[in-house]
Amino acid sequence: MQSITGIAPLQKRMESKAMIMLTKAKAMKDHPMHERAHTCGPSRLKRSNFVRNAKTLHEKFKDQLPSDIEPIQTTGTMYDWKDGPGRYKVSSKVPGLSVKGEISKEKQRLSSL
């Protein structure tokens, strides 16, 4: 089915996404997973572990991956997402719309063409 649709299998897409996320975590020093991406995890057994799975994939495909990772610098610019007064203009009248019967039939016909 994947050959017909041209979409990669789900497992391959999950693996590539995990490798991308781990590479991003390694490249960003202020990323919460940066330390865990560079060090060995605890030896506690778990069913699944993102870092362990991604590291296994990196080892499996290390000959196809670049040897060094450029660090990503984050911008310190924070955007103001709060709505302040006067930021938006609310209009209750829309040009061209009016109460029924206010515009003549001929004007309505001409405006709809």
C-alpha cells in the first residue's frame, strides 16, 4: 500500500521523527533534553524510552548521518501575545450589506454580477 500511495511506512516515519528530535535536542543547549541526549540514561528497565530508541537509531544509521552537529542558537525575542486595549478594531457595519429592502432590486442585481 505504501508503494501505491507514496507514503513511507508508519514505523519509518516514527524513526525519522525520533532521530530529528534527538538531533535537535543535541544541537540546542537550552533544550530540556540536551543533557539526557549526551549522557547515558539510568539502567532501569522500561518498556520504551525515547532517548534510548533514538540513540539506537543513531548508532544504526551513523554512517549516513553527519559526524558533527552545528549548535542551534535560540532567539531571545519573546513575542507579546497578550491582547491590549485598542489592538483590534471591531466594526458592526459591513460595507455593502444593509437591511432588507433598503437597496433597490436593480442595485442588488448589479452588485451580484
